[in-house]
Amino acid sequence: MLSPPNNQNTLGKIITIANQKGGVGKTTTAVNLAASLAVGEYRTLLIDIDAQANATSGLGVESKDLTKTIYEVLINAVPAKEAILASNVPHLDLLPSHINLVGAEVELIDLPEREYIMSKALASIREDYDVIIIDCPPSLSLLTLNALTASDSVLIPVQCEYYALEGLGQLLNTINIVKRHLNTTLDIEGVLLTMYDGRLRLSNQVVAEVKKYFGEKVFETLVTRNVRLSEAPSFGLPVVLYDAASSGTKNYLDLAAEIIRRNPALMTKDGLARVAESSTVKIANETSPS
Ligand SMILES: Nc1ncnc2c1ncn2[C@@H]1O[C@H](COP(=O)(O)OP(=O)(O)OP(=O)(O)O)[C@@H](O)[C@H]1O
Ligand SMILES: [Mg+2]
């Protein structure tokens, strides 16, 4: 199930994808960033902690019949290894979610050290991966707090839409509280602009505004609107397998390359060349305007 370790004893970097606003591109980013890192042959794990289980179904896994999911890992102390599945993408594993995670919030409240449950659950599997990506629900709930507490960094997707910055103050406030009390080394990996449409003045205004606010933390990569990104999940595939020549594929490979360049531990492997090469091939072959 797991890819053979190529760099033993290093701990995988844990990146949480969070924004309490709904529909901003968290799951699309989690699935496609994870798949793009796997293209670079980084040993990658995607963890779905949203009861909607969109990241799970987005990788073609039907969660309803699963008996071991993130719910059992967090609430019943089932070892994470037992719930992890191989995905349809080489080098990418999945720790799936399940609708019963809806009840987890309430159940977590009574558990000891309730903010550290995910951190402890992941300790035993960190060295099996180079990168672990966590897809959060659209809330600043105890589940999201657990993810932030367990993570090295947080990636914030921001949709190029009206009120893009609304709610970000609350998210940054939560991140600061986590840094002060639960996880002093939590970093902001970056802010990712999603659903960008260069023809719209609004999109460009949002880019300017977000850059003014977050400066260098904004990724150079802009994820443009691309219908292939919204179609791929219904086939249970990341976009790189659904339509390798789409702009969505290129955008997420470029994001992966940017993240690799920003992280010395990831730079030490040959993955950047593999990701960059896939990205270049796609531009050369791009035939559709989508
Ligand atoms: N770049 C894009 N181009 C076109 N459609 C997109 C793009 N990014 C996301 N979408 C679509 O927008 C919708 C919301 O995206 P997504 O599910 O990734 O957001 P989310 O933040 O995870 O939502 P939620 O808060 O409900 O978990 C989905 O239908 C998705 O397919
Ligand atoms: Mg989602």
C-alpha cells in the first residue's frame, strides 16, 4: 500500500488546507496539490477531515461501507495505518472520511487533550510520508483546531470573488491562538488565489487586495477557473489523471513546484524536476481553451 521509503527517518511535512468559508476551493486544492506532489514521486498522504467526504469521493473512494476512517482514528483510537488506503494515483494514499464524522465534534469535547488527538494519531505515520495534506471542513471547529495543532503549516485558499477577504481576520486570529497555546511552530505556507478569471476586473481587484494584505505569502501560482477541475471529482480522479492537458492540471503542478521550492527538505529530492517536467509538457500540448 505505501510506496517504498526513499528517505527514512525524516518526518513528513503536514500542511492543512483551511478557510472556514465554504466553497473556496479547499478540497479541489487538497486533492490536486496532493496528486501533483505524488507526480513528483513524493510519498504523499491526503487526510479528509470533512464529514462531507468530498476529498474521499474525489479520489474515487466510496466511504459509506468503510469501517475504518478518520472517525475511528480520532474517536476510537484506531491506528491511522489501519485506516489508510492506496489511491488510484501512484505514491498517493488516502485517510478517508465518513459522514459519521458529523458527530465527532461533540465526542471530541470530552476526550483528554482534545486539541492534540490528531497530532498524536499522526505521530506513528509521519515518517512514512514526505508530505501530508489535510482537507478541512468549512468551519473553525475542534476538528480544524486539531488539524492546525498537528500541522507544520496552513495553506489558505481564497476565492477571487466578492468579499474574498471577509472572515480571513477570524481565521488568522485562530491561527495566532493556536500558535500561542497549542502549536508554536505553525507557519503560514501561503495564500492561494482560486477560481481566478483574468478577464474580470473583479478577479484582478481581489488579487491586488489579497497581495496588499498578505504580501509575499501569496503564491505566484493563480488557480484559474477551469471546468475540468469541477468535472474531475465526479469521475473520482484528480485533474492530472482526468485531463492532463487542462489549465487546472498545470496550475496545481505549478503550485506543487512552488511549495517544493519553498521547502528545503522537499528540494533535496528529484521531485521538483519531475513536477516541472510534467507541467511543461502540459503547456506544450495544451489544445483546449478550458
Ligand atoms: N478553479 C476552479 N475552477 C472551476 N471550478 C472550481 C475551481 N475550484 C473549485 N471549483 C469548484 O467549486 C466548488 C467548490 O470547490 P471545493 O469543493 O474545492 O471548495 P471547498 O472550499 O472545499 O468547499 P467546502 O467548504 O464545502 O468544503 C466545487 O464544485 C469545485 O468543483
Ligand atoms: Mg471541501
